[in-house]
Amino acid sequence: MVIAIIILAVVCLAYANGANDNFKGVATLFGSGTTDYRRALAWATVTTLLGSLTAVFLAGTLLKSFSGKGLVDADLAATADYGAAVALGAGLTVLIATRLGMPISTTHSLVGSLVGAGWIAGSAIHLGKLGSGFFVPLLVSPFLAVLVTVLIYPILTYARRRLGLTSETCLCVGNETIEVVGTSCNAVALERAEELSIRLGDVVTCQSRYQGKMLGVDAGTVLDRLHFLSAGMVSFARGLNDTPKIAALLLLAPALGGFGSTSLVGIAIAIGGIMSARRVAETMSQKITSMNHGQGFTANFITSLIVIGASRLGLPVSTTHVSCGSLFGIGTITRQAHWSMIGKILGAWLITLPMGATLGAACYWCIRAF
């Protein structure tokens, strides 16, 4: 009976993770106008699931880390009550954030729930493991993403110009181009789009595109394909990094095995993304910063490199923090960051750990009581 509760709790956590996290890898595709919501979500679902299935072969360290062993007493970490409480506490934390449209870290909610459930159970919390194994990677990764983005984006822009590729802005109604202006999408272009919207009685959007050839192929086509590839890399990396953290709780149901656990979690993540990703998708795509195709590609490429590298090293970084950090970096360097929304996201990050700990402790108390 308790094993069934653990499996159900972990599936709920995986569903919540998919709802909050699945679209993050492809948010730049939707936000930059490269593709529509449905197509972006389909690409995210397929590539995340591939990452989830690959996790059993490449992310064994994370599978062990998030079982709670080394963080709380070994005897407690091996109990079904503890595993179920951790899954429920983390899942509730992520579901609440998803309902509010806030992109938070499932990793943070899991760490908080691991600690909260351990504390209410009377276990010693091994602070050394908590600091070096969890907090340091989680705190450093978003700052690293911002720094790398700020350093790399100007280099890529310089390379594009040296290759003779130019940028222009088209004012469009749907996919139909109404007018073309030089340079990137700026205040003048936005003002012109507003004038045309009033005159035409329809919504005119400002879209950036690139002109020129790369190896005989249209630059815009090449960039769009690279953008899709980079978004797939981020989604794959997210599945690779997040799935073992959740599947670790199923070690208490050994009959499933490593591949069975990661497969079950991967499928639940995919369903969560398909069913409930819209609110967080709008925040990530449209409310952090305006971006064009090249900027979206840069953010995704940097995110994928950091997350895949961390997964290979067994470091529990947050894909949410890294992807948001890359977007923060893009918004900073282009001066188009929406700082009020960024402030709200940072505030949500600050309360994720204590909320996860509180709900983890409450869930453990309820399970033990009933």
C-alpha cells in the first residue's frame, strides 16, 4: 500500500515538473516568433522524453543524490513514508507555482522537501552534504548563465556581421509582411507597428529576421534550424538532469528498476507538459525579455551546454535557473529586460526552498499520522 502511495506521489511530482518545466527549453522558439505554441510544445515533449530515457545511462550520480542518502540519516532515507512525503511536498510546491505562472526550480523544491521531511522526522541534516552537493551548484549556475551569455552574445553578433549577415525588422500581420524597416526591433519600429495597427484595425507585430547567405543557404533558414536544434538540446538536457532527481524516490520501489523508474517519470513529465504548460510558457516566452531568433538561439545554446555538463558531472543544477539566467543575460545586454517580472521570478525562487521544506514536513506528519 505504501509503495503504491510512493509511486502515485512520484508520478504527481513528475506531472508537476512537466507542467512547470517542459516549455522552458523551447520558450525562445515561441517568444521570438520562430514557431507557434503547439509546434514548440511538441518539440519540447519529444526531446525531453529522449533525455529522460537517456538519464538511466548517464545520470546515475543524480539518481543516488536525490534519494536522500547522505543528506539525512540512512535509515530514514530508506523508508517509504519519507519518500512519499518528499515527493508530495515537492509536487505541491511546483503545482502552486505553475498555477501562478511562475517558473521555479523542481530541484529547489525537492531539496527543500528532503530537508523539511527529514527535520520533522527528527533526523540530523548533514549540512556539509547540503552545502557542497546541493546549494553551491544551485546558487552558482544562474550567475554563470548570465555571465556566459553577456560574454558570448557580443562575440556571436560580431561574427555574424563579419560574415556579411544583416538584420532587419518586418512589421507583420500574422505571417504577412506589411512593411520592412532597417536595424533590429527598437522603439521606432514599435511605434510604427502601433500606428499601422490603428490604421489597419489589426494587430501588427514587430519581427526580426536575418538577410544573407551561409554556405549558399539563406541565413534565416540556417538560424531557424539551429534555433530548433538548440531548443531540443535544452529540453533533452532538462530531461537528462531532472528525471533522475525524481526517479530517485522510486528506489524505494525496487521492482520498477532503474529503466522502469526513469521511463515512468519521463512519461508523466511529458503528459504534464502537454496538459498544463501554458501559464509558465507565456511567462518564459513573453514576459522576461523581448528577443529575436539569434538571441533565442544564443540563450538556448548556453543553457544546454551548462545543464548537460552539470548532468555529466552529477551536479544538481536547476534547468529553470540556467535558462532564466540566460534570458536575463540577453535582456541585460539588449536593454529589453522586463525587470518587474524578473523581480517576481527571483522572489518566487527565494521562497521555493522554505515552501518545499514546509510542505515536505507537513506531508511527512500527515502520512505518519494517518
